[in-house]
Amino acid sequence: MRTVELIRKKRDGGELSDGEIGFLIAGIASREVADYQWASLLMAVYLRGMTDAETISLTNHMAKSGRIVDLSAIPGPKIDKHSTGGVGDKTSLILAPIAAAAGILVPMVSGRGLGHTGGTLDKLESIPGFRVDLDLDAYRATLAASGLVMIGQTAEIAPADKVLYALRDATATVESIPLITASILSKKYAEGIDGLVLDVKTGLGAFMKRLDDSRRLAESMRAIGTGLGLKTRVLITRMDQPLGNAVGNALEVAESIACLRGEGPSDLVDLSVELAAEMALMGGRGSTIEEAREICRGTIADGSALARFRSMAIAQGGDPAAIDDPNLLPKAKFTYEVKSPSSGFVSGLNAESIGRATMLLGAGRARVDSSINHAVGATLRRKIGDRVKSGDALCVIHADSEGESFEAAVELVLSAYDFAETRPTIPASIVEKL
């Protein structure tokens, strides 16, 4: 095959065969297909799209560019969850131990934050000693012992995705729905799961801000997941304001622990339980979503979900003392209250602005290789629908230094809030289920 002919075929709107896509993916490792040729192909895909058959083929070959993990020796349903990312979205840290305590095995290959959205791995590394760089043997052993495991992508899992992700970032093709779908599902397919629950965010703080775009992505991932033989359930959820009250790595771990103790904010607890219930139902724990939901809430009430989280932390090198006492997690040097300039009701709270503010403080990264500060972030004191008086604290900023970045973060937090004289209607967090 000649790569240039395949580029031309896709550029002109043709459909690539499974064999042609296999050749192109194999060319990443063999260097038979140069990066500049893949860059051209990615732009052709961005402009022309892909059929479901092409996307299934691309996902399958990307997954098989490395190892498909075999977890068959560990009895039980293996179900994972993936979120398209948002601000304050720490549901993985809560739902995974809930689902595990409900009898579901949760093997999770997670990612790092980029830009204004946080990453599960960064949050977990706030726990002193916690290792996310386990090899596949340790991955299996932790799953067998604790019922859940959370690691980063290894060199053995979908290595073609690492190459293509970097090229997508450099060629302005990140937003392509077939390429997003293949990137997410190739890693999930390779991790050895039986089913997947997907949380596609929509709104101001989401990657997909328009509901139509979020729905297109959700439908694509459902179709491709099903085509790969994975049980797939997709929820579209709102990300206009941050989820929960904490934004920032150690702050979000502390809030997750509070949720597992039954003390967390209701919006975060309710969504985490709903996603865990979908996982439990998919794995045969309960005959209805209502029954599965009750089972999941029971794991918080009896302490078994928190015990699972603690067990995983120990298995992955984390200090259990920080789970027992979240005050031992990294702390910022000082806090600062951002006070309301108005009285009335909070009518809007731009999640992206809050995320960008914490990024300025050091909680996020502009590049994949940027370092982060686990201690800094923000704790929201007022959210949409809350009554506020002029001078009330809207948000507490946790910072390590003053200066231009700190001042800019304060301004971003203030700009994130809108006010009205009457209490706004707060829409349901779950837009729809597919």
C-alpha cells in the first residue's frame, strides 16, 4: 500500500478499509508512515469524518498496537467509567470504591489534567506515596486485592494513541469526534473490561460546550463501544458550574473522602452514586437502576466504599493516614476570601473561569509536561441558587504566593459569578441517558 494514496482517498471523502487502517496504525511503530503523513491524514479525518465502521477499525487497531490486558483469572464483572472532563469532576475517586464495594471490579486507566480541566492521576498523587505508574502485574494484583485500581497509561496500553494524541494536539484536530472516540475507547478496550459507563460533559466548563456536540460524541462512543463488543452506557451531564465545592487536587481528594463518609455536597454525591449505580446494574448487581442505586448508597452508609478506597491507596503505595485524616494532605500556605460585590442570588457560575483561576495558582498545567502544585485551588462557598449579601464570601482561594497570577486568579473568580434578584431555576445535572 502507498500511504499517499490512502491520504488522498480520505481527503476526497472515501472510506478506508480495515486493512488500510491496520496498515496505517502499524506504520506508527515501523515508521513506514511518517509523522507528517499521519498529520495530513488526521486533518483529512477532521474535515471528512469517519464512518462507524472506520472508527471501530481505528479503535480496534489502536488498542491492539499494544497489549489487551487479560483479567479473566480474576472472577467478576469488570466495569469502568470515563468522563470527558470538567472542573471539580472528582467522581472517579468516589464512584470506583462505591462500585467495588457493590461487587464490581473496577480496572481504571486514567489521565492527567490539561488546561482548565483536572485529572484523576494528579488528584491521586496528592496522597503521599500514591503510585499511578504500576506495571500490568501490579495492576492485576491490586485489582484482585482491592476490587479497584487506578493507574496511568503504560507503554503497553494503546501505544499508538500516545503518538496520535500528540499529533492531534499539534495539528488542531483534537476536536474530531471519531478521533476523540478512538482515543478514549482504544485505552478502555485494552484495559480488559467487560463494560463501560461514559459521562459526557456539556456546558461552559466542558470540552464540548454545545449540547448538540456533546450528543454527537455520546452517540459516537455508544455506537463504537457496542461495535467493539463492550456493554456501553452513556450519560450526558451538565458542566456549567463546578461539580462539588472543591477545585484543586488535594482539595478534591479531601472532598472525595468526605463524600465516601457520607458528608459531601449533594450534587457530587448524587452524580457519583448514579454513575456507580449504572456500573453496578451493568455488572448484574440489582435488577433495576433504583435497586442498584440503593445498593450503592448502602456502601457509603456502612463504610465499605471508604474501606475500598483506603485499601487501594495502601496497595498503590499511598499513606493511609492521609485517608483517615485529610488534614495530612498537602496544604497551601495561605487562604484568601473572594467576597461578593452584590446582593441577591447567584444566577451563574462559569466553571471554566474557576478552572482557569486555579490553573493560574498552579493547580493545572498548560502543557502535558508542566509541573503542578497539589496544594492550591479554590473552595466554593456559594453556587447557583444560593442567596448572597454584599461582602459574603463567594469562594476561598488556597495559594502559595501572591503576585500577578494570584491577582489574576481573584479577578477570574469574581468574573465567574453572575447575580440576579430572584432565585434561578437549577436544571437537573443529568441531561439524558443513551
